[in-house]
Amino acid sequence: MEADEFEMFVRQSTPALRRYARAVAADLDQAEDLLQETYVRMAGAWHRLLVEGNPIGYAKTVMVRLHISWMRTLVRRARIAVPVRPLVADGGLGRVDDHDQLRRMLADLPPLQRVVLVLSYLDDMTDEAIAEAIGRRPATVRSLRHRALGAIRAGLPTHAGADRKVAG
């Protein structure tokens, strides 16, 4: 019976958790790996999740922690800086290009900064809840969010007249 419930949960939650994994990982292949590993870990804890409830929350927490763990492992192994791709002005080609530019900027953020933005704006979590999820202090969460938003703002194109001061 529990196996059937888990299979039903997987079928029903996959679209939403896949979108979440893509937001956290910013890489389609890594997002799929993240989703699969999350389901593997959930299968081992399924009985407990049935009793405690909130398997979606558990899945999101597992994804964030797995992603952070994987990124730490990669950084330890590589110890090289990831080259930052220069952003090209979109030339007013429309909203699709803006979304693509934003995705590139998010993908170029350090993993913890990206995770903090995902948890802040997709999950609407408090600083304290994010700090607990990533194993940092709330002040560190605020600092990571500030740096991430600053990097994104710096990469956004400025519009003509946006920098002009209003005479008054």
C-alpha cells in the first residue's frame, strides 16, 4: 500500500518538483539528477513522511541540501573560478530575451546565492527558515540575497533616461 502511495506521489509531484529543481540547479541535466536523487532519499523515508506529513516540503529541503552539497564537492575538487559569461544587450527583442538573460544571470550566480533567491522568492521563506535550510545564520542569508540581487542589478541593461535625476 505504501509503495502505491509513493508512486502516486511521484506521478503527481514530478512537474512541480522538476520546476523547483530547475530553479535551484539552473542546469537541466543537474536538475534531473537532483530530482531523481530526491525521490531515492524520499523512498527511504516514505513511512516517516506519511506519519509526519508534508512530503513536498521535505522534497524541497532535500533538493536544496543536495544541491549545496554537490556544489561544495565540485568546488573542493576543481578549485577553479567559473568564467562569467558577459551579458549582451538584448536590443529590445522582447520578453523572451529578458527571461533568457535573467536565467543566464541566475545561472552565473554562486550556488548559495541562487538557492537563497529561490527560497526567498519562489518559496517565500523567512530568513530564519532559509538559514536553517542551508545551515547558515540569518544575517548570512541577508548578505547572500543582497549580493545576488546586486549582481543581477549590475547585469541589467539601463534604459535611456532611467539615470536622469528629476529637476526640482
